[in-house]
Amino acid sequence: MPVDPNDVVRVLAVGLSLFGLLGCEKEKPLVRVDPPAPSVRAVASAGPAVKVEIPELAIRAGTTTTVKVAWSSPAGTAVNEDAPFRVRWNRSDGLADAPADVKATGSHAMDGFTVQVAPTPGTPNAVLTGEIDLVVCDVATHAVCVPVKRSLELGFVVVKDGPTEAKVTIPLPQAKGG
């Protein structure tokens, strides 16, 4: 007796649906979660880091030097106190110890941050490189916030009578409300 192709399709469909009912638990309903409405408007994305070139700093041989990293921002722009602030050191050459990475909020870095460096005994030069992530906003309304990523390379010259404190300044972009 000839087989009707439509009968084969119906049998397969019934079999697959029975297999699905017997072999699986009932699916849970999908729940839609809408993201919260943004409170600020970002005008730039955190793309590749902007490299900041700093002239070599003199540091004292045989001891720790405190390096103050400060910000230079245009009028009306400041570090966002509530946004994440992060420094990740990714290279340390000629230093006795690599500094610890920093994870905090902008409130801990409103005016910058400090890093302690001590040269390895007998080394004439040292290098410390890292990535800095923070957010700057317009101070009037916080309507515009800009994520900032900077690649920082600090080169050091080890000097017998060098300073135990040094300062570098990193320029930040303007965040201006429209």
C-alpha cells in the first residue's frame, strides 16, 4: 500500500511533540527586564587609551619615592565621585616591588592619587606603566559624563641625592553640557 507523504509528516510532528513533552520540563516564561534609565548622557566611549608621555622623573636611590599623579581638567569639568576609578599597573622594570593596582570610586581620586616606587639596588633607570580608567563630568549638572582611559608610562632616573617626592600631571578632557 502506498504511503501518503502528508501522513509521514503528521506522524513525525506528533512524535516530536510527544518527545518534547515527555523528555523536557515545562519551559519557564521569559521575563523582560528593562535597563534603568540613564541619569547622565555619555558623550564618548571608553575606546583605546590615550597615551600620556611624561618626561623621566628623578627618584632617590636606596629609598622610596612618592609620586603624586594629579589631574589637569578644563574649567567646569571634574572627576565623577561616584563612578569607578581604576589603575592597573602592567609593567614594572627596575623597581624593587610593583605597586598594587587600585580599584575605588572617583571620590578617592578627585585630585589624583599617589604611587610609591623604590628602585632595585644598583639600577640606573626604572619604568612603570599602567592603565588609568575614570569618568569626568560637567560640574554644573552632571548631564554629560565622559569615560576616560589613559595609558601612563613613568620613566625614572635613579639618583643618589634624588627627591623623595615627585609630581606628574595628566590632562583630562572637557565634559560640557549642551
